[in-house]
Amino acid sequence: MNKLPSEIQDIIYNHYWQFKFQDVLNELTKCFNLEKKIKKFLYTYCFKEILFQKKYIHYLKLFNENIKEITKKKFLKNICNFNRLTLFYCFDETYKDNICSSIDENLKYIAMFSLGCSGQMRYIILNRFQQLSNYKILI
């Protein structure tokens, strides 16, 4: 690569760093995008008259995996905390181990997220996630 003219090297390096910069931006906005996507789903389909219907378990499990992916990256905890995102509650291990201990592992993180944004319906939602955890499809 060093044998190329400097103008071509500049173009190549410019493109390379543009892609790297885009990767960093995508990583930093991942929390915002995921939270927006989950809240839209929850408020559209789950926080209704019948809370968390069984037909949505597949989507809840997918969101759970996405949240679990984010909680593995500890630097995103500061981003969630600084921007007061509901995803911040999903980083709390004691909350996960104590409050959500009776919830299946495939629904634990989405349950924590739902409890964080549910307001006055927290106990009802916790109870509903416990019922969903006993549903046979999860096993």
C-alpha cells in the first residue's frame, strides 16, 4: 500500500476511517434505537387490555436477546444512565437475581425493561411474566 501515490492513499484512508466512524456511531446509538423499538412494540401490543399475550413470546425473546447483548458491553451502561434510558435498569444484577428470579432466563431482561417503563402496573406485569415463564413453548 505504501507504494501507491499519496493521493490514492489519502482516498483509501479517508474511506476506511469513514466506515470506522460509522461503526462507532452505530454502536453509540444502538441503545437509543433498541429502546425506541422495544417501547413502540410494548405500547402497541403488550400494554393493552390483555397484557403480554402468548402469541408475542417469540418477539419478547428476540428483544430479550438484544438487551442481553447490550448488557454485556459495560460502556453502554454509562450511556444509558447519562441519557436516562429505561435500558439502564437491565444492567442491575441484584434486581435481576432478586425481583426477576422466578422469571425464565429467555424473558428476564425484557421483563426488567417492562417493569422499568410500566409505571403503576409493575406487580401485574411481574405476575404476567411469571405466568409466561411457565408456558410450555419456552422450555
